[in-house]
Amino acid sequence: MSQQFKLSAADKKLAGVCGGIAEYLNIDPLLVRIGWVVITFCGGCGILLYLLLWLLAPKA
């Protein structure tokens, strides 16, 4: 059975993107959120990527 990325319904702060990534990778959601902040401030593409995942990812 293959695992598929979905927005998290249980662990969501805004849209469930970081919670869904954490569930998919089986890691702590706090680590994903910290990484997301670093990507947003260092590279600048974090907000755009978050919005795309929010719109395109299926809901759990």
C-alpha cells in the first residue's frame, strides 16, 4: 500500500500543510514548521509553495 500526501485534519494550524508533510514523513510537525520558516525567510519561495500545496493537495 503506497502512502500519499494529504493535508492534515488533526494537526493543523493554518491549512494543515505542515501537519500533512509531518505525517507523510513520519516526523515531528514542529520540525517541519521550523524548516518552513527558514525556507520562507532564506529563499523566499516558502509562501508560494505553501499556497500551492494548500490548493492542490487532497484533504485527509
